Amino acid sequence: MSALNGNRFFFIGVGGIGMSGLARYFRRRGAHVAGYDRTPSELTNQLQSEGIEVQFNESPALIPEAYRDAPAGEVMVVRTPAVPLSSPLLKYWEDKGARILKRAEVLGMVTEDKPTVAVAGTHGKTTVSTMLAHLLTHGKVPCNAFLGGIAANYGTNVLLNDDAIVNVVEADEYDRSFLKLCPAQSIITAMDADHLDIYGTPEAMFEAYTQFAVQCDGPVLVHERIAAHFKDRSQLSTYALESSHEPRAENVRVADGVYRFDLIAEGHALRDLQLGMPGRHNVENAIAASTVALRLGVSPEALRSGLASFKGVSRRFETRIRSPHVVLIDDYAHHPKEIEACLASVRELYPGRHLTVIFQPHLFSRTRDLAADFARSLSAVNELILLEIYPAREEPIAGITSEWLLEQVPLDKKSVVAREALVQVLASRGRDLVVTLGAGDIDKLVPSIERMLNERYRP
């Protein structure tokens, strides 16, 4: 990691979940850290409170003087692939001759110092990596963890321990970033077609995952439904609910609003485990996290209490209100398979209730490529409200709109609502069970929805 021993780091896109984790890592190591992001957020506010300078304008003149005046060789610039190459800040540092690395390259260097467990997958990877980091920490197996979400148990996306013997890393397939990692163990949760703007075809994406598995030095644990893609890989094991193989979960059930299950893994048969985070799909995630935790030395007793105490991840099946009158759940789901899994768990937990879903599609290309699957997964509700498509890094695609997607959803009760009118529309009639979904900025609307529902249904 000698290449990263500088004392000044400038992050372009510092407010991203992966970028902010690295920024926090270097700041806690005593380095000076600054950066840019497009808009203020709760995360950038936290970074600023931790001593990281953040600018929200791309003008190079706003770069802190200590960075502008420093010799180019003393500043390491880290960029996210989401920032366009035309960025004035990127051009400034290129002209200055600074070393510029992608986030994935830096993460790869940071995690070279000790064995790394990398968790990949088109969905589930944030929950699995966060759960694994919690199980290790709770089980007295010291680790460093770089996560793709805010761990509710710790209020952060990076866990650092001076005595760490293992790294836990969320491995992102976007821009083939995970190919910068060479882990000692890997988990692959899912491989549903996504990021086709990068890969072009599902087959190209599958090939990248195959290469990721090849780069792993040790055992690879994959979900049973995708095992065929890795049939030639040695040290391969599979996991699933109600499987005939180990590891697996059995007797999955809901009791008093809590998921309970039996775990068969690593020679153990642990009965009547309780998962602190709701969702049948999260029981499946718990199989993967628990298996690797047991391998790394977490005791069965610590695993039991660790699963029960796991509070989940911000915006991953996060219950904001749970009362006899109304329930509000917020989830990051932005892929049809994620939506399907989320809503199936909602129905299992709250059978018979009237389900209203507010969904913000993420990316024009994803909406276009997966429209039929979105239409099918979103049809499993009583009422659907779509927000306009969140563009993220993309320019609009002609004809691809939320109205276009809505037409394909076979529902009677459906509408597209402007974000500024959403709370008023929700307040206009009674609501029983409300779920907000999406990976854009829908999370900024959730507190207002929560306040309205709490006021409306105040005991």
C-alpha cells in the first residue's frame, strides 16, 4: 500500500457511499482529506463534521488552498466512474499532473494488507457484507469493513479496527470495479442482468463475474441458482433456502413479526435462530454471511446473538413506522428482482393489508432494458405511484419516461406523481401499508411521508 502513503487526498464524488468510506478511512489514518460532490446530503454533512472539507461547485478555484499550493506529487486524487471525464476538477488535476486513481483501484490497494472477503452480486451484497462485518465484530473477530450502505448498528459505512485480521469489502460490478480485487474468499449473491449500459449484454456481465471468481485465491460461496456459471471453479460451494445441500436455512417462519429459521452450515445445526432484520430474502442473505463468519472463527453462540442484534442497513427494508394503523417501509430496491423480493416479504409480514408502493425508477437505460420485468414486479401491489426517472449519470433517452413504464403495468390504480405533490397525494386518502422504493433521491422524501403518516394516524 506504499503508493497510498501520501498525506493529502482529494475525492471527486466524495458523497458517494463507496467514496465516502475511503475518505473516512484516510481521514482516520491522519491524512488530510477534501473533495467535491454535486449536492449536499446527510452523508456529506457527516463528512464535514469529521473534518473533511467538501465543496459543491466544480470550480477549481474552490479547491482548498493547501491542495492547490501543494506539489502535484503530494496529492492523490480519487474519482468515481460516475463523474464524467469532462469534469473541470478532473481536468484541473490532470493538467497539474496529479496522480488520479479510480475508487476501485484505491480500494484494491487498501485491502492488500490482510486477507479480504469480497461480497459481490447484483443485489444482496450490501446486506451480506454489512451482516458479515457485524457478525465478525460481535463475535470478537476483529475486521475492517468497507460497506455500500450505512450499518444501522454503527451509523457508518466503514468499520476500522487496529487489530483487524480480515477485511470485508462490498465488491461493485459497475464499471467492472470488482475486478480490481483479489480476495481470499468471495460471496456472490446474484447475477441478474443489470448495468447493460456498461456490459452491453447479460453474457458479458456473467463473464465479468466469472473472472471475479477466478481472481479469488480461496473458497467461493455462490447462490445455488447461479452455480452453473461457475461449474469449473474449484473450492465452490452453494447456499439457498430449503436446499438439499449445505449451507442452507430450514423451517423459515414469521413469529410475532420476526423471522426465525434453522441454519445448517459448517458442520453446525443451529435451531430457532432469530434475525433482527426483517425479510425472507434477508434470511437467505444470513446463510451466506453466517457461513463465512463461522469459517473465520465466530462461535455458534456469538453467531446466534449477532444475528438477533443485527439492525440492518439504512434503506434496506427499513421499517420507519409500524403501528396497528399504518406501516411505512423504505427500501433501496431498484432492480425488478429486488422489488419482487422486497414486496414478497412485505406481503408475508403484513398479509391482507392494502399495499401502496411509491417507486422512483433509477436510470433511463435500466428502465428501458428491464421494463417488462419492472411491469411484472410492480403489478403485485394494490396501488402504484411512480416518480419521474432519476437520471443519475445519464442523459434522457427519447420515449423512456415514467409514463411510458406505467402504461406497461397491469394495474387499475396507478399514477405518475410529481415529487413536490407526493405527500399531498398520499395524505388525500387513508393509507394502510406504504412502501417507498428506489436508489435515486426518493430517500429525501421519506421523512416528510413519515411525518404526515404519523400525524394522520396519531393515537
